[in-house]
Amino acid sequence: MRRWWRDLTDLVLPGECGGCGVPRTVLCARCRAVLGGSAVRRVRPVPEPPGLPAVHAAARYADEVRATLLAHKERGALALAAPLGVALAQAVRAGVRDTRAPAWAGGALPPGGRAPVLLVPVPSGRRAVRARGHDPARRIAFAAAGELRRRGLPARVAGVLRQRRAVADQSGLNSRQRLDNLAGALAVAPGGARLLSGGPVVLVDDVMTTGASLAEAARAVRAASGGRRAAFGMTGPIPNASCTSAVYAGETWESREEQNVGSRQERTGRRPARQVNAGAGDVGGVVEVLCAAVVAATPDSFEINRN
């Protein structure tokens, strides 16, 4: 009860700034400026994993930004999802602008008038979600979708990616080891391909380091259309190697709909893991991976023009 009361108090009366520790504020003006004050940039890890879409980041993963993301992810400072969502929305808009008609990124409806941008978060592992009590990237994605809609860009969250198998802790692994660790680890939940056919897909995450997670997410989304390629911003070949429900303080029509995807199979546990893609090929059209967007990326990934 004491821990529950402390968590509730932190939501209503935050103890300190998530970035620098200044008391009595969710995120102080200076840290907010560091998070969202820089121009969004195209980022590229080195080495760049095959199949990684074009990625845009709002900030460098260092200092106040790193502290803010860790406070949200590891310490449960859930109120930080709002400013982190604003930063992610900026990265999404930049990615859409660079890979689509500028008029659409400025708020005009896409051809056909109704298709929204689909934000597909990279899911955390089941064990991590249980330990944290929430899925950080997914929570930030919902905040970003709301911010995008407020600014005139139709957007919604399609949390359809699931982990097919357990993966090792990524910390301490190099880029090659991370690729091997994640190869074939993600899949689109049964029925999720129908959601993905409703508009262009933007993969989203809180942080990009080596790009392995985003590359695997892109592979899984493309596989939902039967392996047919229709990706904008592609930077390499698709490798052959082939979300857990989160805890939220509130629900939206979006979260209710996407949580229903594959829910029957997940509740009963009767569907073998090897069949997790069986319902993913039911999409009528080709799934389009437009680009990817993250709140922050490692500082060296911003050096895109290096030799």
C-alpha cells in the first residue's frame, strides 16, 4: 500500500525533474528544451543492420535526455510519457516529411483522404514489462499519436508486434550479437496484418543504439504481407532470419482495439508459437514500412555524412 501511494503521489505531485532532478516538476524547462529543442535529424548506426528503414531521432541519447528516458522506463515516471511523446511526434513528422509529400507532413490528408499513419512500437520483452509494469515504447507511442492528431497529421497506434521467443539481455552485446539475438524474435500477431494494411507504417521506439531492434521489427512487419517488398527509405536487403499487454492508467479506443489483436490465442495459450504468423498473411494489400522514428539515438549515429 505504501508503494502504491508513493507511485500515485509521483503522478499527481512529481518529486523531481526526470532529466536533472530539480524538485517539484515532471520535466523542467531546461530539460524540456534539450529534449525537443534541437532539429530532428536522420540517424544511422555504424555498422548499419540490413533492412533498417530510414530512422529519425529527436535528440541525442546523452545527459538529460538519457536520464529522462531511464526515469520513464526503469523508475516508472509515467508522467514523462507526455513530453517524450511530443519529441517522438516530431521525429515521426520529420520521417514522413522526408519520405512522403511535404504537404502530407504539414497536415494535409494522404491520398484517399482517411488513411492514418500507423505507429508500430517495438515491444519490450515479457519479463521486462512485468518488472516495469508497463511497456515504455508503447506508452510513448500513444502520446505521440495524440500529439500528431492535434497537429493535423492523422495517426494511430497499431501495437501488433509480439515476441515469438525469449531473447537475451541486450546490454553488453555488440551490434552483430544483437542482430543474432533478435533474428526471428518478432512477429505480427494473428489478425494484426489487417490493421497494418490501413495505412503507411512508421516503426517507433524510445531509443536506437545499434538499430537491431528496429531492423527486426521492420522484417516482421514486411513478413505480414507475405514477404512482398514495398518499403520506403530502405537501406539494405531484407535478412532471411525470420508486445506484450501493458499496464495503463487509462484506455483509449485505440488501445482497446489493438489489445484485442491476437488476444484469444494469447489468453488460451493453445496456439503453438511456431504458428504465430499464421494469421499475419491475411492482409489484402502490401504492408508499407515508411520509416522509423525514435525519441533519441546514440550521439555517433547523428554523424550521417561520415566516410
